[in-house]
Amino acid sequence: MAAIAASLWSDFFVAISGWGKDRATQAEGRAVQARALAASLQERTEAERAAHAAEERAERAQKHLEEQEQIIVEDARRAEEARLTIEQLQQLAAEAGRRAEEARLAVERKWFEGVCPECRPSDEDITRMKAQYNYSPGFVHIAVVGSAGAGKSSFINAVRGLSNRDPGAAPAGIVETTATVTRYADPHQDSRMVWYDVPGSGTPNVSDWQYFNDKGLYIFDCIIVLTDSRVLESDLAILRTCEQFKNIDAFIVRSKSDQHVNNMVCERMPQGFDPSDPDMDAETRAHFLLTKLEERQRFIDETSQNVQMHLERGNLVPKKAYVVCMDAMAATVRKIRSSKAIDEADLLSDVRGCVLRRLQSGC
């Protein structure tokens, strides 16, 4: 019995031991499965987290892309608006310029209402001559006209404070030296005057209107008619035309007064008299100076009377005749006193007054 019992216990312990091993094996298998499942769950969680992060990055990238596209669209819209605004401003500026030009031409047409139609310059003529003479808005353009040899070039030099030998001086000579209308800027700082040397008038077989229009004198603000002797019909024709154009201020100037006065004095002095003689006695010098004063005044009076007579005969408005000489004019411009001066200061003052009025009215 004991042996049987021992055998049974032995079998029991073997069975129990086997069962324990099986249970342990099963437990270990379940543990392995649990670990595998846990690892799988962790991988899945990490994958889901990575996928979620990727989705968030993709969403942010898409949002950034949409924002950039919106910025591009907005920039394009603003650029188009700016382009349209610039075009509108350009159109407005062009329209304003067109209206201003129409207004200017209307004013000029009004100026020319008194001019006979066949002699009236067209808008194209005015534009062409202004371009040809380099007409500059904001400046006053002064033409010096007169017969050949009247001293126009020397006058333009003197009225700018230059001698005929100075740099920038207009060429001057005994005969006509100007073949075309020549423009000369005034050298004085802040001056708004521009001077023009116009070839001599009085050409045979050329009508008054033809000369005036051919030279484009209708574009000038002021015209100075220069004469060195008697008033010619061509001088009167220019003055008459200026009156009809209404917008042109005209001056009549008698040049070379010093030469004329000296000639008149020498005619009254004894034959062979030399005013530059250094050995002249006091009595002769006193007689010479007195005679010069008398002849000077006579020349002034006769010049004024002669000019007024011609203006009256030509049915023209009376005008002051300015008596000048080039040396005194240059000295006056330079603010230097000259014993030869007569009307130089008055002429400069009146011309500058004309310039000021023109500038104030907008030329």
C-alpha cells in the first residue's frame, strides 16, 4: 500500500509539475502576446500621432499657400488700380493741357480780331514760329527791328550791358550783319527777358504784312523799332501792325544820338575844329561845350517832332521817341553815369515795366 501510495503521490507530483509547466508556458505565451499587442498599440499610436502631425503640417502649408495666393491677388489688384489711376491722371493732365492750349489760342485769336483775315496767322503758324524761335513760357520775348545799318546788333549788346567785343555779343558792323532772326539770352541773373535780332526791314517788293508775318513778329511780347535817321515807311508799317495785333507793346528808338549830336556841333564850329584836340584853349572848349548842349537839346526836340509828325500822318497812336546811344545804354545798364545819356534810363524803365506787366499777367 505504501508503495502504491508513493507511486500515486509521485504520479500526482509529476502531473502537478507538468500542469504547472503548462500553465507557466501558457502564461509566458500570453505575456509575449501582451507585449506584442502593447508594442503594436504603441506603434499604432505613434503612427496615428505622426499622421496627425503630418496632417497639421499639411494644413498649415495649405493655409500659408492660400495666404500667399491672397497676397499675390491683392498685390495684383492694387497694381491694376495704380495703373488705372496713373492712366486716369495722365488723361486728366492731357485734357487739362489741351484745354489750356485751346484757351491760349482763343486769347490769341481775340488779339488778332482786328487783323485782316488774309494777314492773320493761323494757329499752326503761331506754334511753328514759337518753336522756331525757341519761345519759352515765363519769359518776355523782345524783338529789335529796323532798317539795315540802324544799329540793331549794337543795341542788343548795349541793352544787355555788353560791348560789341565782349563774349556772347551779337556780331555788329557797318553793313547788315544779321541774315536770320537770332536769339540772345539776357546775361543778368534772374532776368526774364530774351532779345531777338531781326534782319533789316524795308526790303523792296515785300508788303508790310508779308515782312511782319514772314519774320513771325506776331509771337513777340515787345517790339523795339530802331531808327538812326528819319522815320521810314517800313518803321511805321511795323508800328501800325503792332497796333492791329493789340497784344504787342511797341517802342520807337532813335539810335546813335552821340554821332548825330557831334555832327551837328561840328557844323557850327569853325572849319577844321577837332573836339579831341588836347591843346584846345579854354574859350574854345567853353564854346564847344555850350554849343554841344544847345545842339543836343535841338536834336532831342527835332527827333520828337519828326517822329510825332510821321505817326500822325500814318494815323498811328502818339508814342514817345527814345533818344539813345550805345555807349550810354551799356553804361546805364551797368549803373554807370554817362555824359552821353539822354533817354536810356527811361527806355530801360519802360521796357522793364512792360516785362513786369507781362509776367504778372502770365505772359
